[in-house]
Amino acid sequence: MIKKILCIILMMLMISPVVFAMEKNIKNETNQSKNISIVPGENDDFTDLLLNPIDEQSLIGRDVKTVDGKKGKIQQIRDTKAEPNDILDVCDYVTIEWNEPKMSKPWKTYHIDDMSPVGGDGWYYHFDYKSSNKVAPFHLPKPKGDIPPLPPDDKKNHFVDDDNTEGPWDGTYDHPFRTIQEGIDLAAPGDTIVVSAGTYNSFMCGTSYTAICSSTLYGAVVWADDSTSPHLPAAVNIKADGVTISGFKIENNGEDEEDAGIDIQSSNNTIFGNYITNSKNGIYLHESAKDNTIFENTIENNEWGIFLMSDCSGNYLFNNNFIDSKGFHVMDYSINQWDSEFYYGNYWDDYTGNDNNGDGIGDTPYIIQGGTNQDNQPLMNPWQNKKPDTPTIEGPNSGSPQISYNFSVNSSDLNNHDLIYEIDWGDSSTEYTSYYESSISQNISHQWESEGDYTIKVRAIDYYGAESDWATLEVTMPKNKIMNINLFLQRLFQCFPLFEKILNQII
């Protein structure tokens, strides 16, 4: 019997190139079929036909659908050109809201990475979701998540650290700028300016679609008063569209009526995760400030919390804490949204309503001064960032050195923040994943070089830096001096499933 099996194995090894080629073809066909079968939230990409006209504005509100019938609507298109051409093309970003009630986040932002013409009718566009995690969607909370960690050699990132007093100053990770304004002046659309802990002067952002992020929550302080030269109305001044400001402590001791912590004169900006205090206005929005998303900020001890001028509409404000305003928390003379279907409303320390069902949401709306707006889901307690759940780790408990093994990790975040995973493989090597949506399993792999017992440790980190507890998995990599015939066949069949079918037919 042993001789027969050895002869069969020898024959299999002789025909292995043919089998390998067949396996490769099967895998290629499988991958191709995956690209055709499209389910939003499960697969990575899809292709859709968009008919003429193809200028961006005409596509806003246009219905789209996948080949298997999933329907959605285009909510926004972000033009990535330094000088926007208003024509949809490769490298633009498209935010689609899907009509899928079971999706935890029915909106997604897609990157156009390919397109092909179809005569005079329009174009086929190929959307890739994996490459678009850093793009904030239209009117919906998915902020850019670049920290932690941030690759020091990424040319799209510019670093600022006021501790770099000796120079040189070129904005690299090793030689950061001293001021935030220097980073802004160098940045191009799509760049990120990362600011280390320290105290910084006020700045003006005139570069569209730029992210300005503190590397530690509230560790970077932006401060301004009337003595600042040149004098700016706010500590943070935003004149460009699509700017993201996150993670800062922001103060402005000026006494002018329009002095503010953050002054916004543009649209489609994202302001989240800041502590804004000691200002005349916490945030001041001009008539030109429309369609901004402001969430998860604490606005405390200001004369006025947020002031919104007339004709300043379409702004989306939720999960903010309004505490100890000397005059009023909000004055809103326009039409804006003060609560969210997915994230509830804001915390108001002067709210007097009840919570009879104990769900943490007030039973009656909070009335916004200045017009007809109201917060329909006021929070009974201040919003606070909660750490993600301890991840789960699934994968083999044993194996052999110098072979790569696959594992799956998953964690949920109560605030529905996107998560990055830190993995300690137990052999002095550590790595980070990219950012992924909460509760979505992610695949990781590793190869141990020598035999031994190892402890895999995994934790989830949200974009504020809140860290979960560590999850662990014990794995053993024994030194296999003798490989028995059954183990050999098992691994052979795993690599080449067709061998098993051939062997069964021969035997």
C-alpha cells in the first residue's frame, strides 16, 4: 500500500505544473466573478454606467445601481484637480447613499480608478471603495482618519512641531515646521497637516480639501488674541472648501463681536473632536458657510457657543457638548440640522426635559434660538468618546515556522467610529492595519521564522486614539523533524485541491 501511495505521489509531482496552471485559471475566474457580483458593504468595487451629460453638477442626485439591483443616489462629487474642471473623471470621489436599510452606514465614498466610453451615451465608471477611506462623505460623519499611525515618508503629509527650534524646517517627519501656517502654505488639495503637542498661533486655511489634525487629542493648542499680528478674527480661520479640523484645543481671548475659536466662511468643511473655549464665539459661521459637518466637539466657557448667520444653511451639527456659555449656546438664523438619525443630537447643559424611558435621549426637543430649528434628540449626558470593544481573533493555534498563516480580527465601537488595529505578533514585530468600519472583520497574516510559543496581541484604536483592551491568542510553532505522510497529503491537497480529486479516482 505504501509503495502504491508513493507511486501516486511521484506521478502527482510530475503533473503538478499542469495542475498548478489549472488552479491558477480557476482562481482568476473566481476573482473575475467576484468583481461582477456586487453587494454594497460586502465587496470592494462595482462598475456602473453614467449617461451624458457627465458634468459633476448634473450628476448630483442622480440614481445609480449595481448589476445585482442595489440602488442608491449620488450625494456629492469631490473634484481632486488643483484647479477643478467640474467634469467627472478618474481620481474624483463620489459619495453614494444606498437605499439599504440594513446597512449600518448606508453612505460610502468611492474613488474612480477607471472609466471607458460607450459611444455617445456616456461612460462606464469603475468605483473602488478601498482607496477612499480617507475622504469625508457629504453631510455624513466619516472624518478623515490618518492618526495613528502616519507613515513618516508619505509625501502627502506635512508635519508641524513647535519644539523644532533648531531646524531645518521642511515639513518632513524628521524636520517639521514650527507653525501650522507654514504647513498650510505648502499643502496641496488632499494633503494632511499633522500637528504635534504644543502651543501655536492662529492660522488661515485657504487650501481646499486639506486636513489639519492634532496628533494627540487636545495636545495641540491654537491660541489667538488681539495682540496677534496679523490680527485674524479667529484662532482657526477657514476660507477654503472641504477643510477638516480635528483634535485641537482652541482658544481666542479677543473681545470683538466676531472674534471666535473657529471662523468658517466656506462650505463642506468637517469640524470634529475639538475643545473650543475662552472665546467670544466658539464657532462663527458666515452667510457663505453652508453644508458643513460639526460634531463631537466640546464648546465650553465661551460668551456664545455657535453663531450662524442668515442664509447659512444646510449645516449638520450633532454629538457636540454645549457647556457654561455666558450668553447663549446657539443662535441660528437659518435652516440647519441639529440631530442625526445615526448619532442622535447634542448635549445642552440647560436642557430641562425628561428621559422617561431611560434611553439617554430627551423626550422633548431642545429649542434652538434665532429661528425654527430644534434638536429632536438632545443628549441627557455629555457626549464622550468610548473605547472600542476588545477585539476577537480567529485563526490557527499551531503551525510550522516559515509558513504564512491567516487570521481574522474584529471589534465594535459604540460611537460607530472607524477603527485601526495594532497587532503584536509576539516575535518583536508589530504592525498596523488601515482604518476600517466598526464591526467589519479584517484579515491579517504573519510568518514566524523560528519554532517556539508565541502570544498574538491585538487592540483596536479609533481616530481619537481611544484604545480597546488587548485580545490575545496563543500559537505554537513546533520544530517538525519528521513529517508524516498524512500531514504531507493534507498540505498538498490544501495547495492543490485537484490532486485530491485525482487521487480519489485512482484509488
